[in-house]
Amino acid sequence: MHPLEKFKYCPICGSSHFDISNEKSRECSNCGFKYYANPSSATVALIMNENDELLVVTRAKQPAQGTLDLPGGFVDMGETGEEGVIREVKEETNLDVVEARYLFSLPNIYHYSGIDIHTLDQFYVCTVKDLSVMKAADDAAKAQWIPIKEIKTELFGLRSVRAGLHKFIDLR
């Protein structure tokens, strides 16, 4: 379901005359307020070790629970993309990122609670301080190292992560 289908009343005046203007907005004919459904910011961490292995996690929650993923998640309000990826890596793997270098972004649709959340997923190459403290937590059920040559993108549950992995591998 498109996110705009869930909004029936104007958040400013409460009018039910809050109609879809186009594929990305609704407009209130009562007060003139226009709401745009812009994508949410999300991050993806690409962390390699000295053995040319990529850090991969297993998703602990829906969507795509039980599939492979890369550490990352939604950027909180007031955070930069770099701050968001650093926080998410810490939450999911206990690793401290010392450098997060932006690589590229890809659009995605993240199906959650019955609606499609449009996201802009920002991919970062991350350098971490101490790999020995790695421990899966939060949204990650498991964390493991997979040789980059053995990555099977079809095992990753999110479309943008699969596409991002292809792009990352091609850039190497």
C-alpha cells in the first residue's frame, strides 16, 4: 500500500478534504496544506576485514526476517548519514566505526506494518576500530564474515542491498 493511502485527514486543520494531488503528494482543499511523501533516509555499512571478507548479518526482524543483510538502518531526526551508520553499526554489531566514507545511494521500498516506506539507502564503506568485539545484537540475529568472492546476493532479503552489493563488487 502506498503511504499516501493511509492519510485521510489534513494534519493542519483536520479536514477530510485531503486529496491525492499526484503520486507523491496530498493537498487540503480546506486550508491549502500540501504534504509530500518523500523518502526516508537509511544507511548500509560495507565493512571488510584484512582477509577480504565482508561483514554480513542475519535479519532478526521483519521485513525479510532470517535473510542476510548488511548492518545499517534508518537515520534518526537530527543525525547525518554518517552519524546514523555509525550508530546502527554499534547497535547491531557492537563495533565502533572510526571512518564512514559515503560510496553511493539507491532507492528502495521497505514494506513495513502494511505500507510501503520509500527510502533512499546510503551506502558507506566503514572502517572499524577493533573487530574482536563483534557481537550480533538489536536487529541482527547473527553476524559473520563472508569472503567477498563467495557473496551470493540472492540470499539477501532487501532489494537495495542486493543491488548495492552488485555495485560494490563491480567497483572493486
